Amino acid sequence: MKRHPADPVLGAGAASGVPAVTTMHQGETMHRMLKLAVVLVALPLLLSTCKGAEPAPLVPTSIIVTPSGRVSLTAVGATQQFAAVVKDQNGNTMATAVVTWTTENAAVATVSATGLATAAGNGQT
């Protein structure tokens, strides 16, 4: 729809920095002005949305325990140190993750807060 050059056209408004009333130039269409107004309004909104965006929280998704597999402690009092590496959803090590070590049968083996297992008796756990 072509407009007369002197006819005022409603713009995007003062909040977007685009004047509320502007004048069309010869041959310019209403579509072009509306498209420009939408871009001028949407771009600052998009930038402000991205600016304050927080990264997704890190979630522990895997734990790698070493040594892996079955471990045999051949005598009462024998020890084995275990270590755990916790990884997040991106595969990165979570250095501040807390690992709690426990045993299913303290009569067979105990385990310290640091992952040191000590044989306490015969059996499996």
C-alpha cells in the first residue's frame, strides 16, 4: 500500500527508540516500515534476554571408581584405596563433588570417608 509522502505513519514508539510518528518517503511501502519497526523492537529484547541468561546448572551424570571391578583383600587388616571422579552432563570433572563411601557389611570390610577400605573379616561385600 503506497502512501503519500506527507502522510504520518505510526511507528514502534518511544520505548524502542523509533519515533512514534514518521513520514513515508516516495515509493516506500507500509510493509517495509513495519518490518523495520519489528526488527528495531525485537533486537534489544533479544539482546536483553541473552544478556542475563544463566548457564544450565551442572548435574552429576557419571562416577568413575578406581580401581574398577572386583577387589580382593587377602588378609584381615589389608587395605585398598578407592578414588572416584564425578562427571557432569558435559563430560567435565566436577572437582567440588562430594563422594560418600559406605560398606554393605562392616563385618567384612570397613571404608573411611576418604575411600580407604580395610578388610575386617572373611566374606564378600
